[in-house]
Amino acid sequence: SSLESILEYLVLESVVIRNYYYGKLIHNFPLVRLKSCSLLAELGTERTRDILLEVLKHEPDNHVKGAAALGLGRITRPSDNEVVMELVHQLKNQSAEEGFRLALLKAFDIMVSQSEKMLDPAAYRAIIGVAQGSSSARVRKSASALLTRITRGSGQEQ
């Protein structure tokens, strides 16, 4: 749709589409990209999934990446291995800031709460690593709470 195309342009500008003026990046509006991620997730198409995944992989701003992760959590299922593995990859990044790590954990939480499927074992290992690791107390607590919620349903079919 044309709305999807407009949002795609807005969210990818300064991430994939870079415009420079005398060597300086111009049109760098992270708040516009953040809101565009949220709106793309509401559309929930396969194309928006691909766009949000691209943002998660390449966006320099952690707030925008967090919005992309949350959007992916809302529109994908645990069986989407490509998305799950990128969320795992991002979660394993020890230098990621607290708010971004909390968004990644929330994305897993949303994804699992909307599905009967279980997460890939790599996701469990990453979440356990965060719960037991050197992250902030808030992030460790969030990871522990997530593990409690998702293991309660561990009798569900894979």
C-alpha cells in the first residue's frame, strides 16, 4: 500500500537511505523512525516484518531499534526463526543499553503470549544468560520474570 511505502521510507531514512550534505548526515529524525516502526507493526504485513527486521539489524538508535523489536514481537510468532535469531543476537550484545534490552525481552514476551508455540532453545539460553549475567538489576529481573511466564506454559505443544 502507499501508506506502507511512505512508512518504509520514513523508517529507513538515515538507516539504509543516507543523505549527506557536505559530508554531514542530513534528515536524521529518530523520533520519526520510532513512530514509523510502531505504525508499521500495526499494518502487520510480511513486508512490514521485513522492514522492521532491517531496522533492527542496522538502526544506530537504540530507541528506534527497541520499537522495531516490539513491532516484530507483535507481528511474528516463535516459529519465525529469522526474527527470533536476530532478537537473540541483539539480546546477547552485552553493550546494549538497558532500555533496548528491556524492549527485546518484551518482544519475546509478546511473541510467546500470542502463540501456542515455544521459543527456540537459543532464545531460552539468551534469556537465561541475561537473567544470570551482569546486566542491570532491572534487566535481570525482567528476564527472570519472562522465564517464569514462558516456562509455565512449557507443557504446550512445540
